[in-house]
Amino acid sequence: GDALLPAPQSISILSTNMKHFLTWSPVIIQGATVRYSVEFQGEYEREYANGSWIPISECSLTTATVCNITEDISATVAYKLRVRAELGATRSRWATMKGFFNRVTTSLTPPVLRVLADGYHLLVQLADMGPALQFRVLYWKKGQESRMQQKVVREVSSLVHLDTMEAGAEYCVKAQTHVEAINRSSSFSPTQCVRAQGDASMWL
Amino acid sequence: KIFHLGACRVSMSMAEIRAGFTAIKANIQSRDPIRTLSILSHPHSLHKVKVERCCITHHLFTFYVDKVFKHCKTEDSFVNRKISSIANSFLSVRRKLGQCHEQNNCVCGEESTEKFKQILANYEGLNVTTAAMKSLGELDILLDWMDKS
């Protein structure tokens, strides 16, 4: 009873900031609800476990046409993914994604950050982008780019104190996302500058 | 995390591997009926190995990839997925260790060879499924030893 149901098409992976999603186009059968099941195969399974496939239970008999495979793509090796359609006892053949997916190819976006001057204190707030990501924050006194400083932020929970500023001086900040597991970084966020309270002439 | 094993430097997502193992440790260890024997720590603790760390690490990662993971299939889909995650991570690290070995940065001497022989003897002294499950259940012994490098 497998041949009657067409296999899903247009299988692809959307991977951003180490979150990986498998997507496919729906199989349309008038008046019926088609379900799908997804399996993955890592390099280990291909080379040491007779090419076995492992089902992703969260995406077994799902009606969705997307599956979050992040938890299972947890090594920096080449993975294969496949999906099939199911309608009652009828199943399509497995449709296997062309090529391989390695998480090293995930696209990394710059962090979203908010820079604040709290009196003389230079603070930054970073949006949480998931456990796999950390941030490299660069900051400098405007005009003194050569004395740029860096802070690596791993835990994004609250405001991060960067520096104590000179009165009335302007300080600038930019940041990039970094993933240790694949040793890659995003481009930098736009630079944001803030001015410390007080009168700059105090320092002359 | 970067591990300095003598002249060999290997980056490894230790946190991911530990998270995967921690998620299934109790399940795996519950399948090990023989609590009085150890694969990695008999007769001497792995922590006694101070020299030739790269070689013993390379031997052990090869041991787990070649001999252990494939005999640990369970009826539990969640456990199988975590084992796959660990196995693929080990494969990735084993490749890097192999490169060190090819570049002669992973010298094997008497101590590491003797220790690995003992581990193999411990493993082959049990039936394969029991030995594989016990070895997998002892993974944190290896990870702890590596973290102390």
C-alpha cells in the first residue's frame, strides 16, 4: 500500500543561529489529512551502523510540514534527512533531502543589543538567542578606536557592565554572535554610541 | 572547549556531549547488571594515566566509535537519539585525534598501550551487549578524566 501516496517534495533545511528546521511541501489529497514522519542519519550511522536511520518522535505522524531537528543535529558532522507521507495504512516512499546538512553552515545573525549610559556606567543588554550562542562585545571611547576593548558574554541574563566612562565622553559599542561548537562568528551589529553624564571639560 | 593533549590540540563540544550523556545516564546504567566490574577503571583508575594522554584518548574514542555505540541500540527512541548525538560527536573528535596521530603529535608508548590492552580485556571478558552498555554507562569517567587534562 505504499506506492499510491506521493512522496513529499521540496525538502530543505532552514538553519539560523544553530536552530535547524526541516521543511517540505504538503502532499494534497482531497478530503484527507495527510501526516508525515521524519528520520535522520548522522555520519556515524552511515559508516558504523549499517546506514541506519533514527526516527524523530516529535515529528512522527505529524500534520505539520516543518520539523525542528535542532536537538538531533548535535554534532558537527554531515547528516542526511528524510520524510515520508502517511494516510491511514498507506505510506509514500521515503523522500531523502538532496545532499547533506552540516550545522557548520548555519547562518549567523548579529545580536540585537541595546546600549545604555547609566551615569558614568556603560551598559549593554543583549537579546537571548539560545544556548549555543555567545557574544563578543567590542567597546571604545569615540575617537580612540585603537584602544578598543572586548568582552565575551556567555550568559545573557541581564545588563552587562562594560566600562566606567569619563564624564561627558561618548562611548561606542558593537557586537557579534559567536558559536564555539563550529568556531564561527556573525558579522557585527551596527555601532551604537552613548554619552556619559557630566561635563567633558572637567577632564581638561 | 580546546583540549591540550600533549602536542595535540583538539576542540570538542564537551558541554553538548555531557548534556546528551546526562540525559540518558540513569537509563543506560540501569541496563548494566554487573555493578562490581568496570571497563575503564579496572584494575587501575583512568586518572592514574598521566602521560601519553593523546594516545589513550585516541584509543578510547576509537574504542567507543568502533566497538561500543553500535551495540547500544535500545527500544527507547529518546535514548537512541542521544546515543546517536554522542556517537557523531565522538566520530568528529576521533577524526581530529587521528590527524594529530598522522602528524606524530600523538605518540603511543608502553603506558597507554598497556592501559588500553587492559580496557579491551575487560570489555572482551563480557558478552558484547553487556560490555557495550557498561562502557557507555562509564562515559562520564572518560569525560571527567579529559576535563582534568
